[in-house]
Amino acid sequence: MTLDPTIAAFRFGYGLPVPQGAGAEPEAMLRALRGPDTVRARWPIVGMAEVLPLADAIRRLKTRAKEDAAALPLVAVAEADIEAMADAARRATLARAIDNPDSLRERLTAFWADHFTTVPRQRVEATLPYALVEDAIRPNLTGNFADLLTAVTLHPAMLTYLDQTQSVGPNSATGLRKGEGLNENLARELIELHTLGVGAGYQQDDVRQMAELLTGLGYNVRTGMFFDPKRAEPGAEVVLGQSYAGDGLTPIRAVLRDLSLRPETAAHIARKLAVHFVSDAPDAGLVAALEAAWTTSGGNLDQVYEALLRHPAAWAHEADKARQPFEFMVAALRALGITGADIGALSAKQMKRQLMWGLRDMGQVMKEARGPDGWAEAAEAWITPQGLAARISWAMQAPSLLMANLPEPLAMARAALGSRAGERLLWAVARAESLREGVGLVLASAEFNRR
Amino acid sequence: MERDGSMERDKGLNRRLFLRGAALLGCSAAAHPLMTTVTLAGSDGGQPLGDQRLIVVILRGAMDGLDVVRPVGDAEYAGYRPTLLAGPPGLDLDGYFALHPALGGLMPLWSAGELAFVHATSTPYRDKRSHFDGQNLLEAGTGLDVPAGSVKDGWLNRLLQVTPGVQVETAYAVGQEAVPLLAGPAAVRNWAPETELVLSPQAELLLEHIYHDDPLFQAAATEAIELTSEERGVAAGGMAADGAADGGVRLKSVAALADFAAARLRADTRIAAFSLSGWDTHRVQAGIIGKSLAKLETVILQMRDSLGPEVWGKTTLMAMTEFGRTARENGSGGTDHGTAGAMVLAGGAIRGGRVYGEWPGLGAGDLFEERDLRPTSDVRQWAAWAMRGLYGMERGVLEGVVFPGLQMGPDPRLIRV
């Protein structure tokens, strides 16, 4: 089987030209993925260890400000620190995607960050989705899905976003004293989105039992994630026919492990991976191969990725998907020769106007998906009149605002499109009135936007 | 930034671009989910929702219904709001309620029976008073019987889902901000009139060339070029209302939004939705709400003017908010998150000139949790009766699918027949 390096870069990476040292064959890609996660040191992003002390300081300052108005400016300063952390995290996320020769690691990280979508709802939460990636997703990227699922479910970002902190066992000590009750949000999404999938054979009662099982779990800025037995519903719970009893996190860890090994979970995520990486209507054999790798390995993600990379359908030439806006932007920056260091050096204004507003107009504000089900996959969801107008405008204008000397468009077309640089496109690029429009045409082309 | 002076742009070019697209798509064109309005016009004369237009405006931030539609006939009212009532007096509506002076431009509509309000109404949301949850419930159209967030489509999308023959252009979500009210499995169009797509004629020709073989890109680009050139035509022709001295630019942009929506509604679109923010008036409410009301007034008047008398006569605009605000003003000249609020209705299709809803009173024992206006109706009831009046929707469908679990109650006869 001859594998086209252009397909490798578009389908499993962030496009051409690939950073130095990148592999285009499954062996090389898997070797890099199994090696150390090197970009984290070069482009650090905060985890809860950094976020928590600052969030707690804000809480204390706000309490103080109620009695002493002189503390109010300090709240604003601390909140600005949170925003600075979030800005650094956005830049680092872009820089890692642009620079990491192990691009598959970045694409997989983005896949799981979307699968486990969290969205900040207040200023103080702005860094939580990034911390989720650092603390829970990247360290568990190639291990067992059960470990990934557990790390994510117990992470403050998820506990906050899906309201677990508000859920109290109605018959627990706290529940009886305060008259508080269940919030099923996390329990429902755990089953419906994170594991079994919509339409799998679970009942409302399973969701309710799951919610009771999760009570006690929560997050606050003093302690981080906590398990408070006074909030936990007493007694055993039955989820999908299996009884879970015991104290503390033990039954919660057990149910997460069991959910991760359910055949419905294997089928759901196998299909989702194939849809995300390969096609909106994926080859049935490819999905079956991923599902089989999942089942025989007990949900070992490394094995599942290997099955994906080694399947012939994963290397089909049809490109029926659209790059999502973040992926489009990273690929465009790569094609322009803009590096991670350049992103780090952008002024706040350029970062906002050229990159963040660009993503917003294309329909994908970073870490602000509309709901816990994350971003849409279908090309039709992105290549709308509005979405495409924003891509064309960005392609025509942003490059010359980001760099002094634009690349020569024909050379850029060949370098960025590889085997996809067709005659029709090259003909048009050669006839552009200006460098700016030539570059814009390449980046706006269907060949560049599809994968 | 480049300006190519293409207000007099070559319409022929656009026409050529999409005609070629239609030819390329051949007989599958009608089935393509993203075919343009223009391409489908003429090929399908049937209107799944008939002639009536529905515009839903989400007022994000919790509009203070008690300041907008002032219960000056209630003995308690003035005592709750010394600062807020210090400015110019409200305009008498029916002897009991008075309209906030910033909506004075709507008084002719009131007299003509084309403006109405619902008072003391709210979603089923209680106690927690979070914007995020409140808007979520308002747009999902659910009650408290299902967990928050478990219903992921909006109620206006479910109306489309149960209407046979709906086309993608039947409904439009307008503006940069997402409109979850219209999100869901039924395909709808989205467009923000402020989108700029300034292309040189050569770049436009070359784009046409490179999208030639990709129907999805070609259809989207064609429509984008059509819509943006239409926008520039509007801006050049000065159809957008000039704003007052302050906030003029903002007023212009909401007028452009109303203009854009009106243009679609004059053609094949029957439902439009968008949101207006700026209602979270915790401080110096008098200044802030005046600007937000000026925007709402501009939207309504511009909509009426752009739709023209005939279409305006078949139009219902409903503006609703996630919850109301406290009965008493707070210490900083504002109000805090409350419960019941008001809904604004406008259009030639409504039975206007009245304030709907049962008035609960503002006395000590009348307030909800001793602080908020007590809800006497569910906002979903009014929306449901409007859809029943406009589109003849079955009550069972409205109570079972569009607003699952809702009891519509007696018919308030909102819509003229």
C-alpha cells in the first residue's frame, strides 16, 4: 500500500508543510505518539495546580470587598490574571498545533477535548477547559479509555460545567437538612455523550441511578474536586443492571470502568473517531475495525488509533469533510510559514482581531461550543454562506495583517496542497491581481478547506 | 482595509455564478440542502407555513417589565422605585399601565392596535435567577419536568420539525449571536448582516472558477456574495434609519438587522429570530434601559417600514426575556434578577392595543418570595397560542412536541382572525 503523505497531513495532522521531523507513515506517526509529550514544556498551559490558588484568591477578595470597598480593584487585578492565563493558553494551543511534528497528538487532543466539551460560564472559569486538557486528556491520550473517562469526570472543569456541584442526594444528610436534590446533568451526559451514546439501550432510571451514584462529588475553589459523604445518597445504586455500593469514589470509579467497557461505548466512539478523522459517512469496515480493536483491547486507545491508521479506508482519496475553523486557521498559519513563536509574539490586538474574531466569524470561538455535545462534524454545518464568507474574508485579509512579506502564491499552493494542487486552482492563483488575493484564493479554495 | 466601490456591483456576474451552479447540480438541485433561495424560487410555489410571518426576539439579560410597562395604577408601584420614576413620566396606555417614554415612538402602533404587551409572565424557571439557565429554558421551551439541558433543540426549531414541506430558507436566524431557539435538526439559515465580503471583481471571478467543481462551496459562496452585495445596496440607499445623537451606530446596525430580516420575510422566509442584549440593568437603569428600548423600538419600526403594509399586516413579532427583575429598585439605581416580566407583541396580525395577562398586584403578600412580580402565566402559553392562531397548529402538537408538558389554558385570542 502506497500512502500519500498529503492525505496523512490533511487527515491526521494540521496540514502541509509538516513541521520538521514529522512522519507520514503509520509507523512513524505511532512511534511519535507513543513517545514523550514534548511540546508541553515548550508551550506550557495551566492546570488546576495553577488555576486553583488564583480562583481561591478571587473568592477571598470578593468576600473581603463586601465589607471593604478598597478590595474591589484587587478583584479586577486577579480576574485580569485569569484572563492572561486564558490568553496564554489560547496562544499555546495554537502554537502546539502549528509546531508539533507529532501532529496526530494535537488532533487527538482536540478530538477528546471536543468529545468531553466544557465551556466557561464566568470569567473566573475561563481557564478550566484548558486545565481539563492538561490535567486529564493529554496524560491519558494513549492509555485506556477508562482512565481518560475517570480523569475527565473527576475534573473541576467537568464537575462545574455539568452542574455536578449542585447535585445532592435527596436522602443524604445535606439533602434532608437543606431540602436539596439531584441534578442529573453530568449523569445524563456521561451516558448519552461520553460513553454509550444517544439511543443506546439505557432508561431514564439508569440516568437517575447514575445521578444518585455521583452525589457527593463536587468542586469548589478552596479544595478543588471533593467527595463529601454528607451529600452522597445513601445505599446502593443500580446502573444498567449492575449494582454499585460502597463509600467514597470507589463505586464511581467502578461504574466509569464498566461504562467504558460496554459494547455500546465501543461502537459509539469507534464511529465518532471514523467520522471525525475520515468521513462524515465512514466506511463500515473501518468502523468495524476500530470497534474490534476497542473490544479486544478493553478500550486501549493506542490500539484503536493503530487500527485507524492501518486501515485502507483511512487513506481513501475522497475528501468529503471540511476542516473546522480552528483546524483551517492552524493549517493556514502553517502554509503561510507563521510559527508558534510568531503567535506568542502577536500583540493583544492582533491576537484578538486577526485570530479570535476570525474564528468567531467562522463559527468556532475557542472553547465555546454551544452545548456539551461539542462542535458539528458535517461539512454542511461549516460551509454555509456565513461560514464560507468569513473564511474567504479572513483568507483575503488576515495574512497581510499578520506578516510583512506574503509568500509567493503558486509556491505556497504547491507546498500547502501537495498532491491536491490541481490545474484549475493553479490556473486561477496565477491570475490573481495581487499577492494578497493569490494567497487568499489558495486558503479559500475547496482543496484547502476540505480533507 | 480595501474598499472596491462595488455598490453598483455587477448583478449579472452573481446571476451567472449561480446559474452555472444550478446547471452543474442538475436534477439533484432541489434536494441539495444548501441550495439558495433564489435557485429554489419558482420551482416550488407552495408555502408550508402559509402567509403569516413570525419574528421572535430574545431580549438577553432580563428586561425589567415593571419599568417598560409601568403599573402606575398599582398603589405600591411608585414607592418601590423612587429613582427610576424620577425621569419623564410614562405614556398612558390604558389608564392603569403606562409605557416607558423611550418607547414613545411606538404609540401610533398602540393606537392602531398593532402593539400589545403581556404582563406578569415568565418561563417555569424559579428561584435561581441565572441568565444562562433562564435563557436555556426560554429557548428550549421546556418545563421543570425535564432536567435542564437535556432538550437540545429550540422550540422554534421544533415548530419547523412538525411542519411538512419546510425549506431551509423558511426560517432565518439573524445576527452574529447564536440563536438556540432556532437550533435543532430542522435546517435553518443563518446570516449576520454585518458580515463583510469585499472582493475585487477579479477575485470574485477567480473564486467562481475555483469553486466550479464543488457544489457545496459554490452554493455557499454564491449566496454569500448575493447577500453581501444586497447589504451594500441597502447601506448605500440609506434605507437604514439614522440613529439619534447617542448610540447612532448601534441603532443603525439593529436597523440593518431588521431590514435584512424583513427582506427575507418579504420573500420565502416565514420565521425569523434574533436577539438583542443590554437588559441586565443592575446599576443606573434609567440610562441603560433607555438605550436598549431605543434599539427595540428601532427594530419594530424598521421592520414595519421594510415589510410594507401588506406583509406587516400578516406579521407577529414577539419579544421575550428570560425573567423579570425585582419589584424594588436596589441601592445603585438599578434592579436585580427577579421572576415575572413582560412580553412585547407587535405586528398587524395581532389583536393589539391591550395589556394581556392577569395582574397579580404588588402588595406585600402579592410578591413572589416577597421580592419579585409573581408570574400569572407561562411565556410558552402565549407563544403557543400565537402559533395556533398563525399556523393552525394542533393543540396536541403544541402541548406535546413544541412545548412538551405545557398546559395552554384558555385561548387569549392574541391573533386576529
